[in-house]
Amino acid sequence: MAAETDRPRIAGAAGGVGTTTIASALHGEDSRIYRGGAPVEILVCRSTMHSIGNAQRALAAVSHDQPPPVLAVVEDIPGSSSSHVKTRLRMTEGVVTAIVTVPFVADWRSLDDPLTVATELLRPGTDIPRSWRGFVSAMRHLVDEVAPLLSAMRPPEPGRVPIHPTPVPAGRPDRY
């Protein structure tokens, strides 16, 4: 389970949206194409109306027992977020933890082994070429957004009881 290992589960709204690349970069669990009800911390789609529609249908099938996932929107061409795409994404904001745009990287196309490169990009001390900096920044943003989801789902440490304050009902401060 991802919460126990701090590895986010990453699934795509469809095939070919960049799920495996993002899972490699984040050292996450590649869940392939999302299946309704399955646990997922990051859902991936492309920056097209069709792909975002697929993501919206997948989000409707996410279990209500888990926090909403982060939506990673992979640009399929530079600056591909049209006004229609932005509007559709705004409609999605209320059902996801966050939306992170992953910029187009032309260099992916010229690599023999892009997944190995993706795996190395977030290692400390890695020299990041200028053309990859937007991608690395987006991966760091995904890490920041998904970390609270993973810690919320982590079981309590043995011997430690989680403390939840008892809410005081409005208008009745003397009664619980």
C-alpha cells in the first residue's frame, strides 16, 4: 500500500498520458490506467479536452473513503492550455486536491531510455539542463501536493494514539 511506503499511486485517465514517466520520476507506483474505486494519489491526463473529460469521469469513480487525488495535466505541445482547456480544468478544481501542469519537454522524444532519465531527475545534486527545469519543478510541486495525502493515509505508529480534538457544538459550549 502506498501510504505504508510513502510511494504515491499514480494512474492515468487513459493510456499514453505520461503516467509511467511521472511514476518513474517520483519513484511512485505505476497503476497504469485508472480503474474506478482503486486508490490513487495522482491521476494523470493530457492537456486536451478529451483527456480532461476522461479524467473527470475517472474522478467521479474515485472512492469517497480516500482523499481526492492530485490531477497532473501533461502538456502535449508547448503552451497547450487553451481557454477551453482552462475552463474545463476550473470545473475540476473542486474534486481534486490540486491541479499541477506538467510542461511539454521536447527532449523526451530524442532519448533512447527516457524512463531512466526521469528516475534520475529528482536526485540531489543532479545537474538539470534548462530544457528540463519546468518538468523538474512540476515534479517537485506534485511531491509537495501529494505528501499530505500520504501522511493522512499512513497508519498511526505502534503504541501511539492519534489525538483528535472533540468539536464543541455551536451555541452550546457547556455540552458535548
